[in-house]
Amino acid sequence: MEWLKQMSLKKSFFFITMLFLLAALILSIFSILGISNILQHFGSPMEIKIDGNNGIIPPSATINSSFPLWYDILGILQFVFPIVFVTAALLSAVILFYHLKLKEPLARLQTGAERIMQNDLDFSIHSTSKDELGQLCNAFEKMRLELLKSNRELWRQMEERKRLNAAFSHDLRNPVTVLKGSAKIVKKALFDGTPALQNVRDSILLIEEYAGRIETYINAMSGVQRLEELQCCPDNINYETLIKELSDSARLLAMNSDIKATVVDRYENIRNKNVQKNVWIDKVIVFNVAENLIANALRFAKSEIQISLTVEGETLELSVQDDGTGFPQEILQKGAEPFLRANQNIANANKSCVNANESNEEGFHFGMGLYVCRLLCEKHNGSLKLQNNSKGALTTATFKISKT
């Protein structure tokens, strides 16, 4: 029957119908011939016979009185049997055609439509038949795949938007912390009545600098749909200014904690004094990475962290070392993935002063911050490396120093 399944609906219906009608015709012929032979064998009850004297013999004298009833029945059956056979043949052809050609694909299509209405696209509709319904099943399968692809794309976009919003809210925390710290310094100086003009001036300049950075970051994030779409725009930055601003940021980020933050300029010890002290970097990207790494180190350090900055060839290297218990193995194995939480017991051991609600939030930002750092480093043609050493956790971020 496989060859019949591969035929088109028109051809298969015509073939099955003709086959059954042929069978009905044959049966009709046999039934008519058989009944005719029976009638001829027993003779017709209405047949007129003449005797030897040319006299007419009445029919009642040649047959049994019950004989005419059988002749009537057989005569009727001669016309009834062909009609019955043809009707039965057509019904049988329709039933066979339905079971062979329609039943299975229609059931598949109905089941598929019901699952799609329930937003369930985790199934497949495949048909081995090459007829019209087989082609319809294949077209239905293509439609399902397109719907699944569209749903996955929508889900991916939702996840990207979720990550983007999380990164956006996370990266605004550190500049806001710096702004709040600068504002506290200015406020303290003003209320003490003996403001140090240089400190006030530096704090106001820092507030202005970070307000501009926040504005730039907001403009950049509002124009992208994914973190990967952020553009790297290097600019010629004075290295000494970079060190100073990094020191100010680290100091303000650590201001509300008991952790000591130290910035070490390793480039100072090896560079030639005649070399121009400028680097081509995207300052927003570099400071976002630096502040994320510093904030994470402050969260898990015991007493101090050390931030090192150096230039080797065409690479700016930023490393942050803390004296905590180090990265959990889950972080080291899986790398900087979005929304990856550190083990809660480890987090509580490192920061027992954090309450339950804050602990969940910090664990969330721990993974998101490292993930954002990795993406930003890669955007700057660099990389992010996580490791543990004898002192604690060491994070190293590299950035390519280039105009492009």
C-alpha cells in the first residue's frame, strides 16, 4: 500500500473508486447471469406452452402454485444486486480512501493546531507521503519551526533586555556612590565651617566628571538593544589623570567600609620618563570595569584591596587583588556569566554582616558585574581573567590601547 500512499489525492481516489466499481460490476454481472440461469432452468411461470393438438396449456398446469413468488423475488434481485454492489463499492472506496490517505495526516494537523493554541511548540509534524496532505503537513512543520524561531528570538530579546537593564542599573550604582561620597565631603567641609578649598574644588570637579560620565553612559545604553552593541570610542587620555581619578574613585567607593583601597602605578617603575604619558582608551568602559571590580573586591575583602595599573606594549592592564577567601569554584569554572550567584554559604562567610535581603542582591550583582566587565573588556579588544592566589581573589582586566 506504500505506493498508493505516495499517489496524489485525485489519482488515488480515482484508482480506489474504479477498483471497487470494477469489483461491483463483476459481481453484478455474475449475479444477473446466475439469476437468469436459475430462471431458465425452472422455466418462466408466465411462459405459454402449446400441446400437440395446437392447444394452449395454462401456466398453472406447468408449475407449482408457489413458484411465481420465487420468480418475483429473483426478478427483483436481478435489479437490486447491481445497485447494492455499486453502493457498497462506493462506500468501501470512500472508507478505504479516508483511512489510507486522510485519517493520519488530519489527526496530526489537528493535534499540532491544538498544541500551538496552547503555546506548545515542542513537537514535530513529519509526513512520508508526497501527496497534497503530506505537503500540507510539511508546510505546517515549517510554520511551526518559524513560530518556534520567532518565540525563541522574542525570548532572547527579553533576556537581552533583562541583562541590559540589570547591567544598566548595576553600573549606575558605582558612579552614584562616588557622587554621594563627593557630596558628603563637600557637605562636611561646609558644615564644619573650615572648608579646604582644594578638597571642595576636587570634589566638585569629580561630581561634574561623574555626572558627565553618567549622562554619556545613559545615552549609550538607551540606544542599544544588547550589551554587545555598545560601541568602543577611544580617546587620548592623560595617564597621570587616569591614575588620579582611579584613586579618587577607589577612595570614595571604600569610604563607607572598613576596607583599605590602594592604587599602585606599576607603569611608573618601568617607563621611560621621556615617553608621552597619554593612552588611547574609552574612559567610560575602563572606569565601568574598574569600579565593578573594585566594588566586588570591597564586598568580599577582609581588610584591604590593591588596585594595580600598568601599560605593557599596546595593552593597559588593570588588576584588583583582595584578601578574601577567593572566588568560589563555580565562578572559576563557569566564568563571568550573567546572573551567576556565588554559593550562599560562602557569601555569608565572607560578609556575615550582610542581611538576608542584601545578600541575595549582592549575589545577583556579583555575577552581573563580572559579566558586564567581561563584555566591556572584549569590546575594548581585551579580556577578563579570574583567579585565586595565596592572598585571595585576583581579577585582571586588559584593554588594547588604540585609536580604533
